[in-house]
Amino acid sequence: MLLHSHLNSRPFAQVQAYGTGVALPPLVLFQQRPWIPFILAASSCVALATRAEADPPTDPVLAKLIAESLGSRPEIASAQAQVEAMQARVSQASAWSDPQLQFGVQNDSFTSWTVGAVPISFFRIMVSQTFPWPGKNGLREARAEFAVQEGREFTSRVRLATEAEVRRSYIRLLLARGRLALTKRLETLWNKSAAAARALYEAGGGSQAEILRARLAIARLKQRELSLVSKERNQGEALNRSANRSLDAPIVTPIHLVDLAKPTVGDPQRQLSDAVERSPELLAVVASEHSADSSRDLAKRERYPDITVSAAVMPRGGPLPTMWSLAVATNLPIFATSKQNRAVDEAVALAAAARAKQETIRQLLQLRVRQRYTAATALAEMLRSYESNLLVTSRATADSALAQYEVGRGSFALVFEGLAGVLEDEDAYLQLLADAQLLAIDSLAVSLEAPALSETGSQMTGRGSGNAGAMQQVGM
């Protein structure tokens, strides 16, 4: 490739000599080889994509952030406490009602004490216990267990969402830092460009407009750098909040976005099966249906009465013998038409609603899996195009512009345009890498949300070097 041949050429050796302290006047150097600073800047971009070819390293920082977030996130603690509360209701639901102990006295007169003197006057000690109809308490317990299962699935969703949030913030942090590094390299390029343009202008070549263009581009890059610094801080603060750290705690990322392994595009049917098996929303609705079925069976059994048994002893005092009593009572479900039957109808309707909601979630899962598959397939193809063609062509275009300018056949504007295109394509490549990682995170979290792609990814088209976007970015 021409750019690589320039890196090994004699003029580049002169730059190395100058960089190590050999006395070569900058003005003479720039007059002889005005494209030297551009080659240096372009060569710094070459490493961006080539690093991705190496084996991706592990990332202990991300693993630690996820572990700290899962261990300290208050949302998870709240959800787990809710599950514990629901679990405590299970034994309550299956327990019998408390027995009743009653003390009383029956006196035959308002004016005198007649216990021990009158046969119908006595003390009374009575115990009562209600026995539920067989199967009722078991159904109540089952309904409470299904409520616990719903709570567990909600906790699972909170955990998945927490991990996904950490992963997304981490990817966006790497993206912001990668783009910030690109911006700084671009700023270095324009500083050198301004110096070269000034040197040429002072030597009687070039024009003052080229110096002004470079200065304008540097000013615009400063604005872009401020925006990226703000985004970097926001993502760092989000990660620190998730891990229950101080918001301004530094996060050192040992790897770059291009170091991460690119997600593979799997079979959509397998992805759908996995999503159906792991979706907390779907599993919670299944538990809700079972709970409604238990409520329906319980409502049917509520038509059968509970039995209350009461036993009492009644000491009458004095020479009178102690009396006793035994009684059996039951409730009469005479309002079953407006009460128990309606409870059955309610439970049947809730079960039907749960089944319909299951179908809704299955359809939504199928849609999201298909959308992510389509987007991931397109992103993978775009990334292959960037790595095998677009980035190479973009660099070759910049190299050609440099070579043309060297022999006096090209313009300074073409050099600017070509190298700006190289940097813009690197920026777009970073964004596509981030989009691919975010899609994989959505799949891992079994997200029901639509894929949120960046403008670069959603357009599903690459941007070549030297286009209008590159020109606008660098201020041409």
C-alpha cells in the first residue's frame, strides 16, 4: 500500500532523525516535505483497526464494576426484600385461622349475684376452632408461591437490567474515550497543518486562506473535544453510581473498544428459544397465569363451607354440677351467585389475560430477536467492509493525495480532505463497533426494547473518505 511505502521511505527517516534531535530547520523540512506531518497523523490512525485483529484481552475492570453493581445496587436490594416479604406470606396463606378462647359469665339477676345459687347462672370457658374445607389452604399456599415466583422474576429483570446498564455505560465510555483520542490526533494533525501552511506561506508558497482554514478547524475541534469530555464524564459517573462509588472516582480502562471481541451473529431461532427460556417478563406472566388458575380453583372451593367446632365448660359453683357444651357451626354460601361465582369469573378472566399477555410477549420477543439479528447482520457486514475495503481505500486515498501534492500535481485541500476522511471513517468504525456491542448486550439482557442504533448504524451504509461530512467535520 502506498501509505505503508511512505512510512518506510527516506523522507520518513528524515522525520525520525529530526524527532531524535538531529539539527534540521523546521522551515526547510516543511518546504521540502510539506506532507510529513500528515503522514505522521495518518500513521497514528493505522493502529486503530489493526489492534482489533489481535486476541481480545479480558477486562477485569468491567467484571469488577458488574460485581460491585450487583452487590450494592439499591434496586436489587429492594426487589430481594420484596421477594422475602412474599415468601413470608406463603406460610401465612396455608395456616389455619387462630382458635378462639372465650371467657364469660351468665348471671340470673341484675341486683344480686346468683352463680352457685341459681341453676342457670354459671361461668363459661369456651374454645372454638375453624377447620377449612379440604384443599382451600393448599390452593392459598400455591397462589402465594406463584406470587413469590413473580417477585423472583422481577428481581431477575432488575439484575439483568443492572448488568446491561453497566455494560452499556462501559461501552459508551470506551467509545467516548476512543473518539476523544481520535479528536486529539486530528487536533495534532491540524496543528501541524497550520505550521506547514504557515511555513509555506512564509516561503512564498501557499496562501493565507490555508492557515485560516487550519485555525478554524482547530477551534471547531476544541468544541467537539469539550462535548466528548462531557460524555466521558457522564458515562463514568453512571458507572460509579451503579457500583455505589463516589461519582468522581476515576475509572481506568485497560483496553480499547477495538480490543473487544466482535459479537457473532447467531441463529435467530436459537436466539428466540433462549429468549423465551430466559425472559423474566414471560416467566412472570406464566406464574401469573398459574396464580390465576389457583385463584379460580380456590374460588370454586369457597362454595363449600368451613366448619367451626366449639367446646365449652360451664362451672355453676356451689353444689351445682358443672355443665358442658359442644357445637358445630358452618357458614352458608347463600350469596354464591354474587360472591363466589363472581370470584371464579374474575380468576378465569385474569388467567385469560395472562395467556394473552404471554402471547404478546412471545410476539415481541420474536420481533426484537429478528430486529437485533437483522441489525447485527448488517453491522457485521459493514464492519467487514470497513476492515477489508473502506478503511484501506480511505488511507490509500489520503496516500495518493499526499503523493500528488509531493510532486506538485495536487492541492493542499485534497490532502486535507483525504486525511479528514481517514479520521472520520475511523470514527464511524468505532461507532459501529459500539453498536454491535450494544446489540449483543440487549440479547444478553433479553431486552424487550427496540434496538437503539446510532445514526451511523441505523443508516446501514458506510461513509467514504473525502465526503461532505468529513469536510464539515474539519472545517473545510
